[in-house]
Amino acid sequence: MNIEQARYNMVEQQIRPWDVLDQDVLDLLFKVRREDFVPEAHRTLAFVDMEIPLGHGQTMWTPKLEARAIQELDIRATDRVLEIGTGSGYLTALLASRAAGVVSIDIFPEFTAAATQKLRAHGFDNVVLHTADAALDWPDDAGFDVIVLTGSTPLLSDALLHRLKVGGRLFAITGEAPVMQAQLITCTAPGATRSTTLFETCVAPLINAPHPAVFVF
């Protein structure tokens, strides 16, 4: 396989047609080698428009979803980022390429260990990884400019929203299968947010994500 041709085809045939037009984002996809973060057994699928299995019922997002999320978040060089769900570490690498620092949390220690190794190999020294359950909250008094949930959630945790600094952005996929919505939530003032629905999609749920209360009559 001609890897560079496959990468070019991924960008031009999958990602650009999905309204990812920010040239800085497109350039980033050529710099951060996606194939290095894909499990070895699925390496040949690194540039295919599909979710790649990671184990534990989790998957890598499709390339176009990764790119679209990075574009919509409009990450700045001074931003501090929280990622809920490290997974393969590839999205972590994309975030770290644009931000001042990334805190990434995953509930599976195997994912944290593998991502740590890969990120170090690629020279990312602005990422701190933790093994924990952060579906509802990640205590941090400093707050974050950007928060990304890599698993879907029926409800957004209020606690996570409160971790956003004013001007901060949160990307989440909300709802339940088969139809979910990608949303960008912006903190407009202390305790106030604005939500924009970006597109419909469907991804694996975030483990222990909050659900609506069930009323029994």
C-alpha cells in the first residue's frame, strides 16, 4: 500500500467533502501519522472511512469525524484541553498538536498505557494521561478551554460543563442510537452556555455516561 497516497485520498475524498476546509486542520492530518495509532491488526484500515475496533467494545472515530471535531473546536495555542476517552491516542495527538496542554482520561488501563507509549514516541510532551472514570466529572480547579467527549452520552454532565472557562468549547455527541447529534457547547458567561447542533452521527456510548431519570408511576 502506498501510505502517502492513501493519506492524501483520505483527506481529499473523505474529509474535505465533509466540510473540513480549514487548511491548518488538513495540514495537521499529514503531519500526525494516523497509522501509528491504529492497532497493528487493523493497520491497513488506517485511512478507511470506518470505525476501527480498539477492544472493550470501543472504536476509533472515523477520520472525517476526528477532523471535523478538531475544526469545530477552533483550538488555540494557549488552550488547555480535557479529553474524556483517550482510546487509541490519535485524537489526543491532534489536540496536543494545537493546544498548550491536554489532560486525557480513559477508564481502560490498556488504552492509557498504549497511548502513553505512542504519544511519547511522537514527541508529545504536553499531554498528561490518567486511568479513571470521568464520564460525570474530572475535578480540576483551573478549568479548561476545550473539552471533548469521545463517547456518546444521552445527557451532558452539568459538572463537566462547569469545568469550561468563559469562551471555552465542549464537543459532545448526545442522544441514543440510532440517531445522535454532534453538539458544540460554548461557555458565554459564568454558568451560561450556548449550544449549536452540528450534524447527526452515531458512535459508541461513553461508559457510565449520565442517563435521563426514569419515572415509575
